Amino acid sequence: MVEPLVAQTSPSKGPKDEVIAHLNKTIFVSGETLHFFVSALLDQKNSPSKIAYAELISRDGEALAQEIIPLNNGSNRGYLEIPENLVSDHYLIRIYTRMTPIDDTEKGPFHQFITVVNPKKPPLREVRQTDPSKNTGIINPSTQNLITLGRNKVNAKDSVQFTLSKTGGTFLGLSVSLQNPFLIGPLSKPFYRSIYQSGQIEHRPLPEIYGHIIKGKKLDENFSEEETYFLSAHGKQSMLFTAKANERGEVYFDLGPFQDYNFLIAQSSNWQSAFNFIIEYPFLETSFDSDFQFPELVLDENNREFLQNLVLSKESNRYLEPDEIKSCHEIVTGFSADHSYLLDDYNRFEDIATTLREYVPQVFVRRQDKKLIYRVFNTPYNVLYKDLPLMLIDAMPVFDSDALGNFDPTKMKKLDVVARDFYINQDVFSGVISFTSFENDFGGFPLPNNALYISYKGPQKARIPVLPRPAKLNDRFYPDFRSVLYWQPEVVPPSDQKIGFKASATEGQFVIRASYVSHEGQLVTDEKTFEVGPSAPMGMRD
């Protein structure tokens, strides 16, 4: 039986991904969106991992937002929605792959603090005093002079230019955003450090080199290794996957490039017995080490103007161009059918059994011991199969032949028949009878007994912020209070490059951040700050 490498690799060995990222900013109002660019490295090269995991973690270790990020050549854009109901506090961003060692002090998850402000929920007073000096361990404390900024003070809505130097590595991102006054020095930067309780997680890599792998587990102590487990994933499209349990009762479904789904249905070939089976979510379950401390967030009257500007920036986002959302590419999810029937081309009958009898000569329908049975005609050998075929509705297996035969096919659009041996992994089926509904909703067919239904959010769709058009930015009446003035992941300057942007009406300290990955696989960064002051009088603007 072929299994993922997790079943073939000892915990102490195997590939180890290092994950680094660039955030568009580090201070947010609850309800905003954090954008980032992530890169996974394996042995200082782009990792073959196709999936990364991003989380927003509270100081109590609770995951408050989680996303599955598809990777292309080891990297991609991603985002996290900051929940509206968060308490004002510092939070931890954690990004990793399933090949990332959690307790490694040199290679491990990406960690970075951010600050979230909620005008309706101030910081909790019972937060204990902390010692931020313990939380050192910057990925690369040295910086390279990448940014040359001509002026360190500009007026609101001025045009600003700076020069970005060419480097010998791969750029991660370039951002210009409002500076976070509550996270300074080492606390404002990404860091590596073993921050979890030792021995809590055994590093057993699970390389997702084709796509997302969903792990299930059989809860019965006794189970047959011959039993087949079926997982159908459903959303805009539907697709069927199968697997068998290993000696530990673990079942791995590799979904490959299939990404557009939001719920799963798990079943077993032993469908008449109780289905004691669970699907394990892929995100880490950890507890922080006792000496790892979040910094304390203290807000007072001196911060009033800054916080008002921050909230105004969020509220004015509704006037900005909407983010560009890219849908997943549809993929081939079915199979090559020997015979296909568009059911609207035929007179409709009251049930599926009658439809098959009347119109589908490749399928033999009869009753045996008062139960409906189906046999597909094996075309290559010119004989009738002796076993039931694989029966599907929108890629969901149906094992109850009576329930299928008695169902009204009005909402079924198409029938596909495979009249030969059909192979899925280690299993061989005696043909296939597959119905497709008009709306990919099973046509109203009920969920099978002993099936496990799981709401499961698949890899996120790309969401790209769109900068307001120049005509709007030059309009003095346009409500431009952006806190992110420039955001460009994976920028690749061919040489020293002049980059321009427009300051918004938000005043305060802003920071330009540039980061890249050196040829040695190290993160290198540079930061330059400048101040945005009040608007210049009319006629004196850049």
C-alpha cells in the first residue's frame, strides 16, 4: 500500500521547510484584512510544498483565524480576515507547512506579532506584566541598505519617491504602511524561537507536494486493511478520493490540485456498519512555553489621535477599489465515460430504476431478495458483471441500491456509464453508474446513513488589493485615509529602481519595508521611516 511520506519517515529525519513571509502592515482595526506573501524553503531552495497554513493566535494560544494557502513554486500571496469581535491586544501570526519542524530554533514556522485595535473592546486589565526582552531571536537581525529615501517628511497627499536597490536574492515584498507604535525593536520583526512546550508535537513530516492532504482516523481498535474509505469533496465542483487505513488506523486522502470545495462526505465500503471515523483538521494544536510572553498592549489618552486616524482609515476603505478575487481554475474531476445520457433528451420517469431499464442498455436492473440490484455490461469481454458497480451522485458514492433506484431523477442532468473495469488506487470496480445534478447539490438525494458530513474550508482563493486609480488619488475631495500606501509582493527590481506612491490624508509616522531571501536562504530586510504631516496649502502640493 502506497502512503504519504509521513508513514515512511522517522520523526527525527525527513525534509524540513523553513517558512518566511512579508506582512503588508502590523497594526489593524478589528475587521480589516491582513495581506502577506509567504515563501517556503527547503535546503535554501523553493520547497515543493503546495500548501501552507496561516493562523492568527491569541496570547492564550487560541487560533482565531485560520487559512489554507495554496503555494506555487513554494510561494504565494495570502490573507487573514481579522475578526470583528477581537479584544484590543497583540496577536501572533503563525505560518508553516506540514514539513515545518515546530520546535526547531533555526528552521521553523514564521512568527510575527501584530496589534489589533477594537474601539468597542479595550485591552483586558488582567493581562499580566511581561518581559518583552525574552522574545528576541530575529530571523536576521542585520539589515542591508536596500531603500534610499530622499525626504523624511512629506505633506499629506504628496507624491513620494524612493529607490529600491537590486539584490542578489529573491524579493519577498515591499510595503509602505502606518508604523505601529506599540511594537518596537525586536518585537516588530519576525522571529524564530522555540516557543511551544517541549515534546508537545512530534515532527513527522507530511509532504503535500501535489496538493492538500486530508487525514482521517479509524477509531475502532479492530479494522480491516481491506476496507476502503471514500471521501467526496464538494463545492463549485465535486471529486471523489479513496484510501485505505495503515496499521495505525490513519487514512490519507491526497486531493492534489482540487481546491474549490467547502464540505466533505466520508464513507466506508463497510457501509452497513457504524462508521467510527474522524477527519483531523490540519492546523497545529499547541500550547506556549511558560517563558514565552506576549508584550502587553497599553492604550491611553496620548494615543487618542493616532487611534482615531486608524479607525478612520478602516472606515474609509469602503470607498476604495474592491479587492480583486481570483477564482480557482476548474479541473477535470470526472472520468472518461463509455456512454453518456443527457436526461432532458428523454421522457422523464418517476424513479431512477425505471429510467435505467428504459434507456440504458448497458445497465441491467432487477430485484434479488426484494432488493434492487444493478449490473453493468462489461463491453470489452461481452459479459455481465457479477458485482455491483460504483454508484455516484455528484461524485458521492451511493451504496444503498434501493434508495438510488427509488429516487426521483427530475433534478438529475446527466448519466455517465463506464462499461469496463474501473480503477481507483488499489480498488477495481465492476463499472460505474454516475449521475450529475443540475446544481451540483445531489439533486435532493438524502445524505447516506452512516456517512460523515464535515464542513471544511479548502485552500483560499487569491485576493489582491487594488490601489485607487490615479485620478481619484489626485482628487482633493476623495476620502483617502489609507494606512497602507504601497503593497507589492514579490517585486523584482531589474536594477536600482525608482518607486513612487501617493501619501494619503492620514498623518503620522510611516515605514517602508523591503525584504528578500538571500542565496543562502536567509531573510534580509530594510526599513526606512518618514513622517506624513498636514496637507500643504492649495497650489503648493507636489
